Amino acid sequence: MTKVIDNKLNYQNKPPTQCLDTLAQLSTNNCKCLKDKQLTEQKTLQKRARAKSFTNSYLFDLIDLKSSLNKSYWQTFHCSKVILQEGKKITSRYCNQRWCLTCNRIRTAKMINGYSSPLSKFKEPQFVTLTIKNVKGVNLKASIELMNDSLKDIRKNLKKTYGKTLKGLRKYECTYNEKRDDFHPHFHLITDDLETSNLLVDLWLKKHLTADRKAQDITKANDGTMVELCKYFTKVISKDNDYNPKALDVMFMAAKGKRTFQPIGIKKIVSEDIEEIQSQEITFKEPQNQIWVFDKGSFDWSSADGELFSGYEPTKEDFKVINQEYKTDNYV
């Protein structure tokens, strides 16, 4: 009897303490995980607000051109302009346009998440740049088509003549030179190995006799290469690209209907297109039924009573973009 009582007393004395400790630890961990999740959600939406504010800084310059893309530019104005909250779920509509920084953030993430794994298996990954001589705007569309055809022919030649299969991911990119009033279309690729990459450049130069060999480049791919490759095809606001709305319009029209990203020799895993309507659950806001409308003056989505949604506050550098300082010659 004594043994039974002792065992019972021991059970009563020790386990409850352990149980309380475990519960306290779980509670603390759960609380920390929830806070981390909330912080991540809020930061993501703050980045979305930043992208929306940046896009608004130049969008009306494009709209004012009244080009054939005018309707599409207006779609970007309405992109993620309204966030509908129902309980924990928020829903927004996206424009899927290439000049929209809001959509490009999603597009970049999709491509990185989709292709990082297969590209990480490459034995000797290289970052290759293929260029042609700069062209005038009237010839840009035809030049893109010529570049695409050249790469197709080279892939066939590599296989047939050299027994090499080109594997990787290709992105089309274009910049504008205001002084010369011409365009610089080029390809960036992540390829499987150095030998094939060298052959690729040699065959490219044979196809494009006026292209400068020094303008072609092969460097060893690193951790940041995938991020660089998956960014939007023209940097609208960048020291590398002279800001000129008419030139941007030319680039967007020339690339219309053409694939910016293309997997080569590997399975197509994701599309660069953005779903028109997207929903997600959030925890950093109280569950409620609310309509949040983007307010250009607040750089954030706002409720009818003035509450701000993401809490995005532009930095000094952000204000340079929002205030269109990239239109000046000294913008860096």
C-alpha cells in the first residue's frame, strides 16, 4: 500500500510541474511564431504599398501618351487599388502588366520559387549575357523576334553539331539610351556549364556580325544571380535606364505578347502571368469586414474612417522616387 501511495504522490508531485513548464514554453513559442507571422505579413503588404506608390509616380506619364496601350495603363491604375477584407481573408485584383511594379514583385517571387530548385542542380551554372547592336525604336520589335529566332537556331546547332543540350532559363531585357535615342535589347541566361556557354557566345556572334564581343559576358552564377535574372524586363526607374515615357511605351509595345522568361531544356514549372484575383489570410489585422482603398497621399490603403492598412512609411530614399527625382539628371 505504501508503495502505491508513494508512486501516486510522486506522480502528483513531479509531472504537473513538467506539464506547466511545457505548456508555458509552447505558449511562448506559439506567441512568438504568431508575432513573427504577423510581422512578415505586414512587411509584405508594406512592400506592396511601396510598389504601388512607385508605380503611381510614373504611371500617368504613360497614360498621358494616349498610346495603343492606354487601356492597359489604366488597368494598372486600378491594380490592387482596393483590398476587400472579409474576416481574416483579404482579396485584391491585379493587372498582370509588365510595367506594374506591384505585379512584378509577385512575378519575380513566382519565378524564383519555381526555378531555384532545378537551376541549383546545375553542375557549373553560368550567367550569360547576349547582346546585339543598339537599334532604333521602329526596329525594336523585329529585333526581338530576330534574337528569339537566333537562339532557337543556336540551340539546334549546339545539339546537332556539338552534341550539347542548352539548359537554363532565359530572360529578355531592354534599356534605353536617351543621348543616342536608341534601345539595347539583350538576353540574360543562367546556363548549365561553362563549355556550352562559351559555344553559345561564339555561335551568337556568328549570327550577329555587328555585335561587339566585349558586350557579351559569361560569369559564374552566384546566389544573387537568380534574383537578378527574375527582375522585370526593363527597369523603369533606374540609373541604368534613362527615364523617358515615350521610350518606355515603345519598349512595352515591342514586347507585347512575347515571353520575357523562357525555360530552355528544362520543364516549364510556372507561368510569368499573374492571376487576376488573389486572396490570402492575414492575422496582423483583427478579423472584420472592411474595404481598404489605396490613398495616394497616404501611400497606403485606407478605410472609410481613415485607418491605414499596412502602416507603410516611405523612407528618404523612397520619397526620391515618389517625388519623381528620377526625372532629374542627378538622380542616383
